[in-house]
Amino acid sequence: MDLPQVVIIELGGQYTLLIQRMVRELGVRSMILTPVQAEIHFESHTVQAVILSGGSSSVYDSDAPRLPSNLLKLTREDGRQVPIFGICYGMQWVVRVLGGKVTPASGKQEYGRAHVRICNDSSHMFDGTAERQQVWMSHTDSVIELPDGFETLAISDNGVISAIAYEHVWGVQFHPEVSHTSHGKKILQNFLTRARCAWDWAPEFLIDGIRARAEEVCHGKRAI
């Protein structure tokens, strides 16, 4: 059976399983790996896209989760760079490692429902969504300076940078996987489309794959 196309890297977020569930609802198979597991996986397998979960750590903490060293250099079978979608902590990690700045939010912490305004959609992250939309926030740190080449796509009502993009890398400060984010599923769908993922998660595909694998393992023996 083919491996899932999308790897979700677990960074300590409480909503990681919701990310996987939404990706499956959108028709794409995925798997959740720790940073260590992901680094090993990337050494011998290609992937179509990577999603970085949120997390409760701060990127400047000495014990904060560290992403695989080979993450930003991954290429697919077609030679293109692997699209990366960072959520909350995942976005902050990308910003910091590429030379941007993340600091404590200084009175601009956001928890729960919030609203963001789309100010630039050159990446097509927000195709099919509203210019101003409700999202679900949960952060004490904020991005205050972007790495070279990145653009701000959305800003919250509190003035916090809430969505960014540069070529194959997307990032959002909010949680698209949570139902309170009004266009979250569409945003994730736009990412999977951008990543050219095949729609391969459906019951009929799973049944055929399980049957083929059972026949391979059992070698003609009886099985239930």
C-alpha cells in the first residue's frame, strides 16, 4: 500500500488529530509523525506536502520542539520543493529559522474567536473565502518581522500578522482545523490543491488496499 502523501509533524499542539481528520475529510491520506520520526522518514521517502502543527512552546525556549534539519530542503519526485504549511507554532518556527523575528505578544495575546482581514492573497491561500473572517486563535507570541521574500496575507483586528506566504511555504497564526475558523477547511483545501495532492482517501480505496494487502500477507491461507 502506498504511503500517505501528507506528513503532519506533531509539535505539541492539542488540535493535531483535528488537522489529520480535516485532511482526510478533504480526501487526502496523511500521517502524524514526531520531528524525529519525520526526519528519518524524509531520508528514505518522498512526500507531497508537510503540515506543521501548533504547540504550546515558544520558539526561543531552549527546550522548544525543533523541526527536522532537512525539512526546508525537501523535494518531491517531480523535483519541486515540498510545500509546507505552518500552523501557529509551526508558522513561528518557519519565520524564526529563516531569519524573521518572533517575540512575546506584549498585550496582543489572542485566545478563542478573533477576526482577520485579508490584505493580500497573491498566494491564493484565501481563494473562495471572505475578505474579513472569523478564526480561532491561541498564542502568546507573535511574528513581528518576516524573513526575506515573505509577504503578509492577513492581519487580525489586534494588528497581529495572521497569515504569511513565500513561494512553497505558507503560514497562519490561527487554527484552520478548528470548527470556529469559518473558512478553515477551504484554506486547507487550497493548500492541498497548491501541493497537487491526489484525492486518495475514500472507503472504496481503503477496502481495495486492505484486501490486496491481506492477500499478499496470507499467501492463500484462510483469514477473517
